[in-house]
Amino acid sequence: MEKATVFFTPEITPESLLQIYHALQRPLTGKVAIKISTGEPGGHNFLQPQLIGALVQELHGTIVECNTAYEGRRSTTEAHWKAIAEHGFPDIAPCDIMDADGEISIPVTAGRHLTENFVGAHLQHYHCMLLLSHFKGHAMGGFGGALKNMSIGVASAHGKAHIHGVGVPENLWTADHDAFLECMAEADKAVMDYMGRKNLLYINVANRLSVDCDCDSHPQEPEMADLGIFASTDPVALDQACVDAVYRSPDPGKAALIERIESRNGIHTVAAAEALGLGSRSYALVAI
């Protein structure tokens, strides 16, 4: 597989976010979904409306999310809408909880563990999607980026448990760990096949680099400095580039995030996604 291109800017501003989107030279048209994490109330590391608003509005996009599988303030549609409002997202764009009216099953082909992936039913209303992800650590996945946002993020609440549980939602917290990571890659493949790869773009914002994810209501404070914004048409290359940037950073605070990634074998998701043909871990990094 030939090298992918990953664009990078160290600037984290509304203007640089627009610039890196345009660098991809693949305009999203029609009804555009912008998949973000709306952030668990109590947390404060999620991508802020002030940062993403200009890009979302240029795309005439709808901010989309799904309910969570864990108990919290986003586990029901009613509570989730309140969290979305508290975090200011309706001030910049229409918002949609995609599993508010249930879920649909989309097929997983060539998977080792899953044969179907359960996603929010409203996904079928969109022509294309921007996976606008906050790159940071994650308590189970090691890190969260494009691949996690597209798999766990697009899955319905039940679908999240289905992935975590390696096809058995009741095993949400007890399933084999590496198999769970492989299931995320399989769910990614299902979404990419369903939407069509040319209808998907990926941007990772590597700021507020906590070891904890935006689903945590009390995340640890970041120990390393922000890295910048990365973008690609290839989610595998994009996540690999972000992980590589953590390792290359001269910031000694990176040790905490590296420990989180390695202790959860986080790179296994990237390797599994490459093995499924979802992209390449080889890339050319292009500064803009």
C-alpha cells in the first residue's frame, strides 16, 4: 500500500482548522455530519465550540453524536441533550443524537469477531462525514483518535457495548482486551464501507493531551504540551502520525501519555485497521 499524506500544523486556531481542511482538497458536500465528542459534563478537554465553529459552519454541517454505554450524563437522550446545550454546541450548528430514534445494523465484512455493527439510525440521513476528533489518551483504548471516533463514536449505545464486549454486550467490561481493539477496527471498516471512503475525511486535534478521554467527567490534567492539528483522507495514517508525534516530542511530560498508550496496547487498533485494508501506517507528513 502506498504512503498516505498527513497534513500538519502546530497552530490550533479556528483559522488553521479551516486551512488544514482545505489542504485535503476533497470538499464535503450534501448533508454533512461532523462527528465530535460532545464531552462528559465535568470534563473540559473536549473540542470547544469556539475552535470548531467556523469549520462546521463553512460545511453547513450538523454536529452528530450517539449516547454512551456507560452510566453518566450522556447515557440517555434527554440527559445528553442537556449536556450538549451546556457545552454550547447548539450555538454554532444544528446537533443530532443519531441513536435518539434507535439504531441500524450495518455489515462487517472480513471481521474476525463481528459480523455486524450497530450505529445510530440517523447515520442514514447523511451523505458524508467529517471525523473531527480530539486526540488524547483513553482508559481502555490507550488513545482516542479518528479510529475510535468512527467506531465507538458512531455506534449506538448498544453498539458501543457490542464492540467493547467483542460481540457480547454483557461482556462490556470483561472481554479480551486485544479482541476489543480489533473490534474497533472492524467497526471502522463497517462505517467506511457503508458511507463510502470518498465521503469521509479525518481531522485530529492534538491538544489538551490528558491520559483520559472526553468521556471522563474528572480527567487528569495534561502533562505534555499541545502538538497541533493533523488531517488526512486515511484514518490509519492519521492516528499513526499522531502517536508518532507524541513519541517524537521533546516534552518530558509525554511519558504519561506514552505509558497509557503502551499499557493498553493502543497501537494494536491501528495495526488491526491496516490489516483490514483501511489505510496505511506509512505516511508522508506535510506541514502547512
